[in-house]
Amino acid sequence: MPEVGIIMGSQSDWPTMREAAAILDDLNVSYETRIVSAHRTPDRLWSYGVEAVERGLKVIIAGAGGAAHLPGMMASKTRLPVIGVPVQTKALGGQDSLLSIVQMPRGFPVATMAIGGAANAGLMAAQILALGDPALADRLDQWRADLTASIPDAPSDE
Ligand code: RP5
């Protein structure tokens, strides 16, 4: 059973959300991907939230754009940590997505990433799982060290 559920409101969110999947691939964390729309498939959202714990998921990454109600509604249906990714929109640049996700009422938090911040959502999910997984913690430490080592001391023209 995968540990992370990556869910998104539409196929059109996948180019953004695949960055979370890529990070989890790098870190050898198991995940599943699903299209779950708060508005177009509300029954799918409901059953995914109800079944998430018993299915063995540990963290949910939820991305949506515009009237981005998926992360918040999922947080209402499961006590698993929900990491929200505001997907960039054409009309309002993703500010609509961000504000739809970030301002949750007391009791039902969503850990909201930056607009388009799916890679960081993958990392945050891995960091949560690493609390109880020393081997994953080691992989994360190495990933971070590799990133640090890749940053040059000075800019180049190339
Ligand atoms: C949201 O509406 C989705 O999360 C997506 O970001 C946005 C647009 O969806 P499509 O019209 O491209 O399917 O529900």
C-alpha cells in the first residue's frame, strides 16, 4: 500500500503535481496518483477521505486550482496530514488557488505550499514520513546535502 496519496482536481493539474511524484521517486517513497475533484467528483472525494486511514495512507498531497476546495475538504474528511498545493491559474495567477487553500478554519488545517510548490509538497511529505523511518531520513539528509553541494559559489554566463 502506498504511503502518500497525490490527488488533484483535474488532469490539467498533473504537469504541476508530477513534481511531487518526481521527488518521491527520488527518495524511494511509495505513492499513488488520483484525480479527485471537489466539484466534479464529490462522491470520489468523500470515499477517498473516509477510506484513507484504513487503506494505510499516511500523508495526502492535494493540488487544485481556481476555486481550490479539494485540499480543505479532504482535510475535513481525514485526520491524515494534508499538504495543499495551489495550482497556478491563467486568470488570476494562482492567487485564487492559494487563498482558497490557505485560510482554513480552526480545527482542520492544511499545510499550504507556495503557488506551484508541488516539489516542496513531496519533500514535506517525505520529511513527515522520515520521523518514523530512519532509512528515509538518511536518504533525505543525502538529498539535501546533494542540493547544497550543487550550488555554485558564483554566477556564470553559461
Ligand atoms: C480545478 O479547476 C482543478 O484543480 C484545476 O486546477 C482547475 C481547472 O480544471 P480543468 O478545467 O482544467 O479541468 O478544479
